[in-house]
Amino acid sequence: MRVPLHVEGPESNRVVALVPVGGAPPPAVDGELRVLLTPEGVRACVEEWSPDAVVVVEPDGQALPRLAGLGVPLVLLGGDTLPAAAVGRLGVHAWLPASATPDQVRLSVAAAASRRREEAGLRRHEELLRHTLDLASTLAALRTPEDVVAQAVAGFAAVIGGPVPTGAIVVRLGVDDALRFAGVGRHAGLRSDLDLPVTVVEAVARVFGRVDTVEWVDGGVVVGVVGGGWVSGALYVADAELPPGFGTLGGVIAGLVGQALSNTVLFHRSSHDAMTGLCSRAYGLHRLAEVLALASRHPAPTCVMVLDVDLFKRVNDAHGHQGGDVVLAAVADLIRRTIRGTDLAVRLGGEEFLVVLPQTDEAAAAAVAERMRRVVSAWRGEHQGRELAVSVSIGVAEASPGERDVGRLVARADDALYEAKRQGRNRVVRAG
């Protein structure tokens, strides 16, 4: 049976279920409601309609506890026999006498509905804050701008997006840096702004690099990203779901992203060689120490290679230091292309490089070194119209089981390198 019911209030309330458990007629309340006769019927109604409040007429102290866990405030009428303990368990919002007027019921229901919305909003706020803190911890632990870019858009979309997070980020990590794009969901393959809706592109252009700037676009949100070191950008999330009065969260997350990007840029500058882009000597040896420590706890072979460009002084004499820089940058790029993503390439200084090969024995490392030697020998470059060609000598050493002495391991590979030089250069020698 359905009876008209309307609850006055500043916002439209969800359907309110009026439940005459004892069978007495409900008060004459204007509005829309369903009349149900059993606790089981109440549960079915809540699951179907998700009401803001449930009104119970002449509650039965024995039957009511079965309504526990509904997740909605209850308004009880004529419940003078209900045990006080049941009130706490059921989350009763109001307990009115059986003679309550329609206005009293209406006001109680409106107040209960308001309470439900406030509680839902607080839960959503807490959830968003928890996810934001988790994202902040994740971003703080990242060490490369690429990782931050990828995690930022995924984390931002997961925090404030809909059921299927969809979003994008456009950033520039310096005045001379090219725009970088990343996306999740429908924008997972994002490569340029051509893959975004025109309205989003326009919003990105307006907020790009502007702190605390938020725009709502077609049900989504676009926020400006700003960081130190000329880091700038914009974050976009489609189908953004932010509770009323919580729109500043987008700016908070954008600030976290900008700071994280700035930190990774500064870290990269301090830990990597500016010319080649490889790890610096100090950072590379620190990472090697970490690899050896891990290998000693979880036994696995570890090898290092030390490379040196043969007769590099002749390159500088013939082509100048700019020509030498071209050669070093090219050799570094060839090293990166030859090794695995889990390996580590380091510029030790001058024309000497170090490669760390975790979980690799000496035979496999020697094969990688030989492949690298051939790749470098086949390379041809050009500087000021003149051809460049070089070779490398490589020494390979495997860490002894449980070895933790970085200096001794690198020295063994270095000795093998100089043996390669003595044997005529452009060759690979194992430390043995």
C-alpha cells in the first residue's frame, strides 16, 4: 500500500518509509511513503529505496532489534515500552508519542534526513582525507618525475573520481621542458591534448600552472599544479565526486603533486650526471651498496661492469671538448639501451662508466658486456661535419657470496678493465 507523503526541507529528501509494525494507522502526514508491516519488509524497502529516515509506528520491543544495521535514522511513534538499550543499538533519532501531530512527525523526519546526509558527508570527507594522506605518502616515496606523473593522475582520480577513475595530467618540469602527458581510464593512452575534450583542453590552458585554481568542466574538475623549480601543470578528473563544500580538496592534491614533482626534479639533479643523465658516482655507489645488501639477505649473484672509452683524449684533441661530450652522451645512451630496466648505469667520472647487474652471474654479465662493446663499436656520430667513432674496454666482476664491500668489488672490475686495455683495448675481460 502506498500513501502520499512529502517532507518539507531545504533539500529534497529520499523516500521515507513509514512502518506500522503494530498495525495502528499512521498520522495524517502530507508526503509520499510506503506502508510496510514487518521488519523484513522494512529491510527490503531500505535496500531498494535507500531512504533518509524510517518512521516506525507502535514499535514492538521484540521485533525492532531485528532492524539493527539498516544504516538509517529511525523515528519511533508510541514506543513507550521499548527498552532503552534498544534505542542505542538501533540509532533512534527521535522517540515521539503515539499522539504526535503530523507536523511533529514531519519535523522529526526532516531532522533525521538532515542528520543522515551530514553523517554521509562526514564519512565521505574522512574517506577522501584518508585517501589523500595515502596519496601523499606514496608521492613522497617516489624518486622519478615519470613515476610521480603516472601516480599523480591515478591517485587523484581514485580519490575524487567516480567508480571507474578517469583522468589526465599535463605537466612541464622546467622552463625548457616539453609538455608531458599521462592518463588513466578512458585517457590511458593520452599522448597529447588532442586526446582530450575541447572543453577540458580550454580549462587546462586557463588553470595551467596557477596555484589554488579549480574549474568544474562537464561533470569533471581541472586544477592547476605548481611546484618549485618552474614545475607547472594541470590535473583533470572526469566524473569527479566531491561532497558539497569540499572543492578545495582538488587544490590540496594538486599542491601535493607539485611538491612531489619538485622534489623528484631536485633529487634527479643532485643524484644524476647533468650531461649523460646517468646516476652520479656518489649516488650510483650508494645504490650498489643497497643491491649488495639485498643480495646478502636474499642470496643472488650480482655483477658490475666498468667501461672506459678507448683513446678518449684523441677524441678531445681532434674534435674539441664539445665533440667529446657528444661521444660521452652517445655512449651513455647506448648503455641505457643495452641493459635491463632493473640494471643501473653510473658515470664514474670522465669517460669511465659503471653498470650494476643485479641477479646476474659473471657469464651472463660478460655476454651483456660483449653485446655493449659491439653496439658502441658500430656507433657512428657526427660533430661539425666530421664523423665520430669510438670503442670501449670493459672489465666484469662478480660479487662474492655475502660481499658488501663496494670499493673492493668495483676495484676488481677496474683491474679487469685495465687488463683489457693492456690486451689491446676494445674487448671484455672478466675479473675471474
